[in-house]
Amino acid sequence: MMMGFSLILLLLVGGLAAATIGGLLFASQRNSDAERHGARSTAHQVLDERFARGEIDREEYDTIRAQIER
């Protein structure tokens, strides 16, 4: 009887630990994706602004944009 209870308790605690670790990993990955996306948008905005001000020509704009999108 006591062995069955211990096994159930072990499975519950192990499942809770696995769910917690999985949740933390998932949240960490979502934050990384958001940061990368934000940085890419900012780079595109800066590039568009430089092109609009005439600081760079079309050829340089296309070259830099291709590098950003890699």
C-alpha cells in the first residue's frame, strides 16, 4: 500500500518538475524570437530612413537589405 502511494507521489512530482522546466524553456524561446524580430524591424527602419534621406543609393540599399534578411 505504501509503495503504491510513493510511486504515485513520485510520478506527480516528476511531472510537475518536467512541466515547469518545459514552460521555462518555452518562455525563454519566445522572448528570444521577439528580441530577434524587434532587432530586425529596427534595422529595416533605419535602412529605410537612410534611403529616404538620400544617404545611400538604391544599389547600396538592396545590398544592405539582403544582408539584413539573412
